[in-house]
Amino acid sequence: MWDDIKRLHEFHGEVPVEVRILKLTEEVGEAAEALIGMRGINKRKGYCRSRDDLLDELADVIVTAAVAMSAITDGGAAEARRHFEQRLQTVTARITGP
């Protein structure tokens, strides 16, 4: 995954970190829209999105966050990966206990 993240970072070139974070918030909003459409919460639109739509949007959130992490590390996908894996260990340790 992280090799692909590096390629995406390079493809987007000099896009500032601030723009990448804004893109992340946009993707989170799209995930929320997909959930609303999947559950039919908006009465005007009804049921208009599927489980696959929601999964696609959540995957976009993950990819966009990883690309933003890569941008923060100046394209260092390896550093972003290490940080992600450290964080994942920290979070999962909470469910396994000391």
C-alpha cells in the first residue's frame, strides 16, 4: 500500500499539506453522505446509496489520510508507514490490555 501512497504523493506534486487535509475533510463528508443515503435518513433523497458506496468512500478516507501523512513527511512514505504502524499498535494495545 505504501508504495502506492508514495506514487500518489508524487503524482499530486506540490499540493500543500493544508489542501491535502482539506481534501481529507471532504472525503469524510462524502462518507457521511453515503451513510445518510444508505440508511435513507434524508427523506427528500430516500435510499440512494449502497453499502459498496459507503465502503468506497471510507477507503477514499484511508487513502487520502495516508497521502496527507506522506506529504507531512515530505514524501517519506516509509516514515508515514512507520508512524501509522506505531499508532495502530498503540490503539490496538488498548483492547488487549497491558
